[in-house]
Amino acid sequence: VVEKEGEPADAIVRISDITEKKLFEQRITQNEKMASIGILVSAIAHEINNPNNFISFNIPILRQYLEELIPIIDECVGNDHGREFFKMPYPEFRKDLLKMLDNIRHGSERISAFVANLKEFTYHRNRRIDKWFGLNTVIEKAVALCKNKVTRHVKNLDVEIPPDLPLILSDPYALQQILINLLINAAQAADKEDAWIKLSALNDHTRSDCIIIQVSDNGCGMNEQTRRHLFDPFYTTKAIGEGTGLGLYVCYTLVGELGGRIEVDSETGSGSIFKVVLPEKIPQTGRCR
């Protein structure tokens, strides 16, 4: 503040909390990304599904054909098991033929799973089924669905859910998908012999009656660069074939649809903590703070 004589006198310092503004800008950015690639994703899913449907439809028919032909070939070969087909003894060739068919089926199923993951981009509010449900049941189902895959990577999977958690009004399917993605992501980050994952939940009344679900691990963790792009679609640090870069983006989108948010705390080499903060019921305005 300058006096009449032109000399400086006092200073006015204004401090503004722009946290909500920044969070809103981040959500706008994510929505813009979603809009820009939505049409592309739909086209990709359609173009992949069409030829893959031909493959999956014809696999059982081809198997039936082979089941009819193999007894005839068996009879022709007879006891001449030393006879070779494509430089393989007949018994080995016969086994390999059916194995190749199983491999084709497995590949087709992987394509279908990938396309299904892509379609999570089109998850809209009008598909939600909101109802009152107990958190314990949804968590148990999510853990059961991915436990085998998770325990292949980590030594211990601990689940600590208080029995007295209140019912929440939300979409149980969306929450189940969020938890599965977070658990699998944590498992894929495992890099230690004594790797572990812990899933816990609590009711936090200090955050406007919010439910906090936490997935923590002692895996490889993330650096600042990775944390900045963590929820970007198709961003992944995993090896080719191990991730599509969609899992955490889907989590971010679904949590936002449920009126909540995801908080992340991670350090390279020490592991990560993902907190899903959800309201006990869907807010009419605003979000869980």
C-alpha cells in the first residue's frame, strides 16, 4: 500500500486455497480426454469384435470336425506310431493339433477381454444401478474374483474390514470393478520376495461422513513422473503384454461417477497407498471432502 507521498507503507497478503479449483480442472481435463477418444474406442471395439466373432464361432465347429477326422486317421496309422507328420511322431502330432486349437480359443478369449476393458470407457451414469448395500459383501466378492491372480504375485493378501461399517448408497458393480483393478495393479507392482497387499476400510466422520477404502502394498512404488500421469488413459509402465494402461483410468472415472475421489501416496522402492474416498450416500451437490 503506497502512501500519498508515494512511499511504500503496508503490504496486503492474500492467500487463496485453490485445491478445489485444481481438482475441478483435473476432472475437466480427464473428461476432455474421454470425449476425444470415445469415438475412436467404439470404432476399435467394433472392428476387433467382428473378426474375432468369426474366430470364436468357428472354433467349436472346427473341433467337431477334428473329432470326426481323428478316429479315421488313428485307424489309418494303426500301430505305426513311428509315422511322422510335419517332422513329429503321430501321437505327438495328434496332441499338438488339439493344443493348437486350445491356443486359438485362448487367444480369442484374450481379445474379447481386452475389448471388454476398452468398453469401460463408455460407462455412463444411465448404466449405474444405485442401491443400499453392505461394503463387506462387495469387498468379499472383489477379492474372490481376483485372489488367484493376485496371490501369484504376492506372498500375503490381508483384508481388514470392520463388521460395523454402515450401508452405503452407490453402485456395487462399479465399486467391485474399482477394487479389482486396484488389487491387480498392486499385485503387478510386486518386486520383493515378501511382497504383500493390504485392503482395509473405515468410516471417516471427519470427511463429511465418508467411507475410505485403502489398498496398500510394498511393491516398486512410483516416481513423480509416473504419479503425474497415473490416471491418463493408455499410460503404463508395465512390460508389453502385462498392461493396457486402462485399469487406473477406469478406476478414476468410476470413482468420480460415484461422487468420490482417489488419493495416492507412493515412493519409489517403498510401495504405494491408494485411498478410495466415497460418500455414504451419493451427494446431490458437491463431493466427499
